[in-house]
Amino acid sequence: MIRLEAVCRTYRLGDQPVKALDRVDLDIDAGAYVSVMGPSGSGKSTLLNVIGLLDTPDSGRYQLEGREMTCLDEEARAAERNRRIGFVFQAYHLIDRLSARENIELPLVLAGMAPSERRPLVDDIVDRLGLTERAGHLPRQLSGGQRQRVAIARAVIRKPALLLADEPTGNLDSHSGAEVIELLEELNDQGITLLVVTHDPNIGRRAGRRLRMEDGRITADRSGTETGDALR
């Protein structure tokens, strides 16, 4: 599903170039559950942003479901993001003036879907994510775990093939964080390809495939059952 070949991305920090991605090669199959770990500044979020078409590599190739992404202009990249990719971030990025239900519904509104078509889709996902009683509340009236569930519902309402989660439990207590991870894993069980960036080794070890990054490179790539703190 995902193929990166010799992908590089360099930023400038003052007068100094910083190589966030250094000739990264990566293949991820459809339906996989992959975690990405590593110290701050190792390139984890940059990798996620390139895969999510929020950033463009300086060089190398990126193919998504067999289609070349690096040659697309911004309008085409936005269309691919909206059609194929869902995002879940640590900071939720909900719109404060919209209710939980309206936040979830927003991608369908932007896609031009008629209200009569939107309503059953939103009803279904609100019910499945346990948000029925809170659907009319504004984000500030929700707990952190509830806000993250709203963000996840918004991310998957258009049934993307790929779900990218950047520190999705970073602002949550351990109980709410466990609920969010279990929800993401349920979505993966339903066929969505899941890529999670995390600093938490306990979360990282839950994935069927675990990547570690350092200095813009993938330095470890492990699959199967993981015990202990091997990816710390």
C-alpha cells in the first residue's frame, strides 16, 4: 500500500540544515498495524507528514496504493488526503464552535454530501464510538478521551484506507489512552491500515510491526510479539 524509496527531507534551523528524513526506504502492506518510535527529533512526525501528504520530500519516491505521490500538485495532494487518509493528532484539532456531531460531520459537508446522506453515516459512527449522549456538546464540554473519540470519528467518517495517528494518547490519562488505542485497533481489525507514532513503549509494542527511527533513518524494523523494553 505504502512504498517509500530513498526519501529525504531537510529543514533549516537557523543557518543549519537539519536532515529530518535521510534516504528512508519503507514498504507497508494494506491492513498493517505499524508503530513508529524513537527520540524527539528522530523524524517520526516528518515521516507521518510525508506519508499523509502534509509535507513533500526533497527527493526520493512515494507511492500510495500504486500511485506516485511525489509528482502531484497541492490540489491533487489535498484530494488524495481527503479520499484516502484519516488523521488523529495529540491536540485533537476540533472546531470549538461546532458540536461533537458537527465536528464529525464536517468532512462529509466539505465533500458536498447531501444532509439526507450524511445523517445515517454520522448516526452510525456516533453510536459505535459511544458518543450518542455527548453528540450535542461542544468540545470544551467533553473529557479528553471523548474529544479524542470525536477526532477519530471525524478521521474515519469517509472510510479512509489509511489512518495516521501522531501521539494519539499524549494528552490523555492512562485509562482514556487505553480506550483510544483499543478503538484504533478495532478500526485496524476492520481493515484500515494503521500507523501510530508514539513515545510510549507499551503502546508501541502492541503493533504487529514496530519501527524505530534515529537521526532521520529507520534503525529497527521488527514484527511479531514483542516483550520487554526492546524499542525504548
